[in-house]
Amino acid sequence: MDVDRADNRTPNQLRPLACSRNVLNRAHGSAKWSQGDTIVLAAVYGPKAGTKKNENPEKASIEVIWKQKTGQIGIRHPQPPLSYNRYAMWKEEKEYEMILKRTLQSICLLTVNPNTTTSVILQVVNDDGAVSFWLYSHIDIVILYFVELNHLYTMQLNSKVEILLEHVKIFSDVCFCSFLDNNLTQLLPCAINAACVALVDAGIPLKHLAVAICCGLAESGTVVLDPTKLEEQNMPAFTYLVFPNSVLSVLPEGTLHVDGKPMEYGIITSVTHGVMPVDSYFDCLERGRSACAKLSDFLRRNLQSKDPNNPSKTT
Amino acid sequence: MVMEVEEEEVIVTPGEILGKTTTFVPGRGAYAAPNKTIHASLCGRRSIISASPNSPDQKPTIEVTGHKAHGPIPEPGSIVLARVTKVMPKMASADIMCVGIRPKSVKEKFTGIIRQQDVRATEIDKVDMHLSFRPGDIVKALVLSLGDARAYYLSTAKNELGVVSAESLAGATMVPISLTELQCPLTGQIEQRKVATKAGEKQLTTGNQSST
């Protein structure tokens, strides 16, 4: 069953990838990871002395700071009109920080530099251009703000916007789109990939690399790889999967078997939004694993390149 | 004694299997996994260092070299150079500047604490911190432990550990005249310190000496 995608990709096709290392001078390690129009910049500082209050001083600790895109200079983006919505966004950012922290902790060798903290700062450079807007209604005029590809447009419409308002929750004289609740979608896999490359660039010892992918379940039941933000908002369910990089070895093939079975690392992180049948989830795992093998090759090629500043690209 | 180093051109990435623990010993940039395989933990070139003839384990060491390394980090047992920032009756705090016998400067700020009982090996209860260190002194110390979240615990309880450089009130670098005294070359004023003896140099006497 085929799925029509806005950018004419097949369900198994990933968006173009690009990765640059060592892009910041002051950071100990940095990387910029792009998947289509989604761009995340990661900076690593440390290891710094001491761990936080609830951390184990016998091990190194990871601190993750998520910085959302604030918009272009000189253009004032509309703020979320209600304080609870701002709180929801803050809560979601904290949730993403926790997911990232746990993922990065699982790939780092925490016993090497005990009682130290490594800070990973993730800055969203560009979301994938999806529309996110608030509506302010005043009597007969609706002023529609929407942000698309970093440009702010203001439109005045008549009060006949019933079709649009079907998807909008109304609170007194302020309206805003319901899909804002998922403001950070599609950024997580990009952020994990960027953070992983930045950690390598900083010389932080890792057990292995991690590669992340997003798999979505279309309404038709088809599994779609690497959906855009707009696609995700129309999906009943999607999942973020993080796998270790594919095993490469200098040893002969037969030695990579434990008890006669091939040695595999398994899965590092899985975050699911929405309701998904078990069969579809396993299908996502299978598709995600094969996609991550390609991502892993791309990541390895990038890390093995002589010039870290030269952004390697693939389509 | 020259150790043979065999370095490969291919760049390895974290997680790649470099060998087995039955054949190699994991060195810098490598770690041993529970299934007896050695994996790379850094991005760089795989190099094999042959074992020294007098080592008990004759396995060669496998390392990942040529990577961008983060700054050195103090760990228990390492020798550090630190600048004293604050002296209190029971302890002195210092900022660690360099780590290792061949000192490498740290990139981040690491704080150390020298407790009263760790200043010298004898008569530890009679130590006067203000007569052992002053703010601004450069101290050679041993890292005892990771300490708490705020600072590392340092010790100067050996002859070769203690103040290696200090400025007098006149602004000149003082010279050691005994294990407990430094003298200003300009004014001749003597100040009390816990002085470090330089390795290979004639031992400083414990009594007062007049400089001639």
C-alpha cells in the first residue's frame, strides 16, 4: 500500500542528510546535523569538575540543555497566549532533555572520568518549515499569524473561517491550533544524532555510537520512515527509535557469534506517541533498524573523513 | 628501551571491535566488553604497542590514537600543580592548573582542597595552615580522592610535594632555604611554607639556614 507524501518520497526514503563537525570554536566538541529542513546544532563542554546533587560521584554525569528556536532577529514571533500552553511546552522540553540524557548516558563510558559532568547543549537551528500558528480573534476580524520557513506573515481574514476553526480550540477571544501540543516533534532523532557526533568530536569516550530515526504509522496502516513535522501531525501514532551503530570488526566473521547466534546490541531508546498495534510496532522496529544501518554508515563515513569542517552529504 | 608501535591508516569509530582480550590488552581509547572483545571508545587510528620485555603480561596493548582528546582530568594518584586561592584554619583551597608528571594544562576549572591532616606526614595535628600556604602559591600535590562534588582532596604529605613557587611581598619569586622556609632574594625576608624539594636535588635541611 503506497502513501502519498508531500515531498514525493517513498515510505522507506529518508530526507537528505548532512553533518558537519567542529563548527564552534569555544566548544570542546560540536556538530551540526541536518535532515531535510530540520537542523540541530549540538555543543559539548567538559568534562567539568563535580557532579550534580543527585548524581553518582563515582561515575561521570551527562547534563543536557535543550534550546528551542527563538526566531529571526528583528521579527517578533507571537508568544503562546496562555500560560498553561507555555508550561506545556516547557514540560515537553524537559521530557526531551530527560530522553536525551538517558540515551547519551547509555552510550557513554561513565566510569572513565568519575565525578565529572559533561554538558551537551542542543540548539534548534531550523524546524522543518511546518506551519505553527496562533489565532487572535477580535469581533469580525481574525488576524492569522503563521511561521513558515522562518518568515512571519500577517493576514487579515473575514470572520468566515469556520473550516479553519474546526481544528482550533477556542478560549474566550483567543484561539490557537491544537497541534502546538507537539511542538518538538521530529527534532528528537536529529538532536540525538547531532549530540552523538558532538560527543565524538569532543573526545568523550563512548561504548558505541547511536543513530536515531522516526517511524510513523500512516492512517492507511503503512509504516513511514522519517516523517516531516506536518506528516507527524496527521499520523495516529509514531515512534522514535535509537539503535547502536552497526558492528564493524577486524576479527573474522565467525567470532562475532555468541552461542551460535550473531552478536547484536539491540535497541537503546524507544519513545512512542499515540496508539499503535503491536505488529505495526515490530514493523517499525524492523524498518527502523535497516534505516539506522544506512544512517550508521553515513555517520561512520563522516567521522572517518579527514576534514571535520567539510559537511558530508547524502541523499 | 624502544617499544614497537604498529599504526594503521584506517580510522576506527566508537563501538568498533579491535580485537579480543585473549590477544590484546585494551589501552587508551579502547575498552574491554563483557564478551571478551575489545572495542574502540574514541575516533582515531588503531595502533598496537608491543609489550615491554619485563612486563608480566606479554600481550601487546591496543590503543586508539590520533584523536581529538579532551583536556586532562585529575584522578586519584595523579600529581597536579595547583594555585592556592584561599587559606582557612583547617584547609586550603586551590585551583588545579596542570595534571601529570609531564604537566598538561586542564581545559576546565578543577578545584582541590588540602586538609590540615594532609599537609605533611608528621605531627599532622600541629600544622598551621597559614604557615604552610598563602594565596597565590603554586603547589605540587597528589590527588588523594575524588572528594565531594565540589572539590578533589589533595595531599602534600611527601618531601617532593608542597610549594614550588611563591611570590614575596616585594613581588619577587622566593627561593627555598629549608623544608619550611622560603626567602625573598630582594629583601632577604624569610617566610614560612611547606616547601617541596625538587627531585634529584640535594635534600633541604629542616633547620634554619642563612643565605649567603
